[in-house]
Amino acid sequence: MSTHEHTPILQVNGLEVYYGAFQAVRNVSFEVKPGEIFGLLGPNGAGKTSTLSAIEGLIRFRSGHITVAGHDVRQKPLYARANMGVQLQSTSFQAELTITEIIRLYAGIYGVNMTAEQILAVLAEIQLADAAGKRYGQLSGGQQQRVSLVIATIHDPSLVLLDEPTTGLDPQSRRQLWERIEAIREKGHGVLLTTHSMEEAESVCDRIAIIDHGTIVAIDTPAELIQRHRHDPEVISASRKGRITLEDVFIGLTGRTIRS
Amino acid sequence: MKNTIPATAAVYTSLLRADFTTLWRNRRAAILVFLVPVVILISWKGIVDKMGGAFALSMCITIGLTAIGLMGYTISIARDRDKGIFQRLRVAPVPSWTIMASRITVQIAMITALTLLVFIVGANVDKVVLTPAGYIFGLLMALAGGAVYLGLGQMIVGLIKNPEAVNATTRLVYFAFIMIGMFGELGVLGESLKQIVIWSPFGTVKRIVSDSLYPGTWSQHTSMALLVTIGYAIVFTVLGIKWFRWNTK
């Protein structure tokens, strides 16, 4: 594990999010440190995306504090956003623009000067140099995800937020994506991600928070979570492979009921 | 490393370049917006003398403004919102107003291009030649009138989230404005409807554009129409901004 003990890049304290009378996030607190991949896991509707949206400044939260690289997201939203890179769950870029034009657009938005050669080099890194003139709408799902991740990290942010980044990807694309995410960690940046893949979370995340009904029910390293809950009756009954996995712990803590 | 926020001018320039590129790639749709007023102007060639140059040009400009505001701007905003394009922009260090300012700048360019095109076709096909003051005033009033339809479009995307419903609604409103506006003003649909049309967004915009083309004809009625036009633009825009949501969920 490459977690460095420094000031957290992301601090979330006592976060509460409401949609009308419905409380989606209840007193959520956690932090992401430099060089750490932090996984936020939970069933559908548990509050993962709401938490991420609050950090990204896309929704107003009722109470709590969030800081990104020391910037309060409510008081200095632009500074906070300048220090985070985001890959949304359903990211879409202008379908009429080529990927070169999209990268140039976001480089400009993030204040990064990039020449045509630099853009081509970035595309070559993700094996899309041949598609430089292709429109975003013409790319496959995996190619779109690669472009999306490049744009999320184009300004070398301290914090990268990834909302279910591997959904719909084939194994090759998924493997390449995880390699890129691990490379971000190696550079000392923090990564906060949500995923439904327990295997991926177990193998890649340094720490994990399991959220359910808007509340964090467990937070620790994957190994510690498994160790701590391996004797829980709900976890044992969830086990299918003869050994306790993170998925068993997840099912044990959040229940077997299918969420909407 | 702590990143600083980029200059607003640089952000705006980047957005503007992307929005103009998008417009260029969708140029067929833009050409269709221009085509309707130009076709009307050409087909009216034989009767322009009877109806007057100001009537013909102002009618065509008003029809074009309605198409730009209701169909071009509104449909593109509804579509991009539904695709999540705005949400992606909003998680970047971009002041939200710059996103809309860039979109509106593109529409202002469209309004300017439409007005100039109508002037050129009017001069070359219908032999309607104005004074320099007429051209300048005409352009300014077209921009003022364009604000009404952009505001109305903003209100529609504020009220309706589904892009297909927005599409259908704007086409319906466009058709109603053109048909009721054109025939209503001529008195074909009755005197009371004629009065409603005269003070409707269609009628006031047409009036200020028409009288600005021949500045000598500007009257107290035109000044009142200008005030009403500004009022429409403010009310529609304020309500449109108030009701607008950046995502469809």
C-alpha cells in the first residue's frame, strides 16, 4: 500500500444531503490522503453519488464541511474544483467535437496550455492517436472512458473523483483503466471512487467506506474490514466461496435485499 | 501542487471556440433557420411594393428570430443538458454564467448573420435599399427582439426537462407565433386578435424592427412597443433562469 501520511487532500465532515424531505446522506465523514485510493461502496441509492456530487459542487448540502486541497467547496468552489479532476457516472462531451477539440476545450478551461503535439502525445498514451480526428460520439464506450479519464487528470489535480469508472468496460479496457488509476496514486494524488465491483475494490483500494441508507457503516482497509467482520453471522451466511471476501462483508453489512 | 483557477476570459474563449465549432458542425440546421425567411423574402418579390419593404424585411427578420430563439437555442440547451454536458462543465473551475454567456454569444452571432442576410437578399432580390441609419437601427432592434425569443426559449427549458417534449413544444410555439402573428396582424383573424397580436412578443418585435428600418417612421407607439419588448425579454429571462436546472434528474 502506498498511502502517505500527509494532510488529507479531501476532508468530508458531518455531510448531510437532502432532496426535499428525503435525507440521502446522513452525517458522513471521511478523508482521502495523498497517494491513496479510497473506495466508496454501497448498494444502489445508498448515497454514493450524492456524496460525490456534494464534493463536486453539483448539489447543495444542508450541513457539514468539505475541503479539497484546503479549499472549502462552498466558500471557494472554483479553487476546490481547480484541484479536483472528475469523471462523472454518465459523462458526455459534445458529440460534434473531435476528441482533440474536446481535450483542447478542457485544457483551456483548466488553464493548461497544450500544443497540438502535446495533445497527440496524450492521445498516444491512451492508444487513441489514430482517433484524434474522430468525434466523441463515434468512439466506443471504452475509448470514451479513456478520454474521460484523460480529461479528468489533464490539469494534474491533487484529487481525482471517479464515479463507477469501470461500468460497461470489457476486461482489457478495465485493466488499462486500473493501471492508469494506480499511476495517479503513484504520483501522490488522491483518488476517491465508487464501484460496484467488490473484487476490484478489494484489489485496488487502500481504504474503503461502505455506505448504506446514507450512513457510513464501515470504514477501513479491505483486509481489516474482512478481518473484523469475518465472524459476523450475516457475513458467514453471505459467503459462497469457502473464504470470506469483501463482497461477503458488503452483503453482510448492507443486506441481501435488492435496491432500486 | 495546488492549482490556481484559470482566467475567466481564457475559459470563455475556450467555451466560445467549442460552441462555434459545434454550430459549424451543425450548419445544416443553421442553414434551415436562415432558409425560411429568405424563401419568404424571395417568394414575396412581386408583392413587396404593395406591402412595403419595411413590412417584408421585418416579417422575415422576426420569423428568423423566432426560429433562432425557440428552435436553435432552446433545443440545443435541452439536448446538452440531457446528455450531461453541462454537468461535466460545471465540475470544472468554470463560473456557471460563462457557460450560458458563450451559448448566447453564438446566438447573437446567428441573429446578426440572419439580419444581414435578410438585408442582402432584400436589397438584391426585392430592391429594398435602406439608409445606413436604417441598417444599423434595424440590426440593433433585431438584437433586442432576439433577446425576447432567447428568453422565451430559456423559459421553456426551465419549465420542461425532457428534451423531446422541449422539441415538440418549441415547434408548436414557433408555428403558433408565425401563423397567428402573420395572419392576426393582417386582421384576417378578427380585430380583437389583431390587438393581441400587436402587443404580443411577435407583434412588438416586428413593430420595432419595422420602424427601425425607416427611422423617420419611429413613433410613440414604436417606443411603447420597444418598452414592452424589453419587458418581455426581462420577464422571460428572469423566469427562465429561475426555473432552469442544470440536469434533468
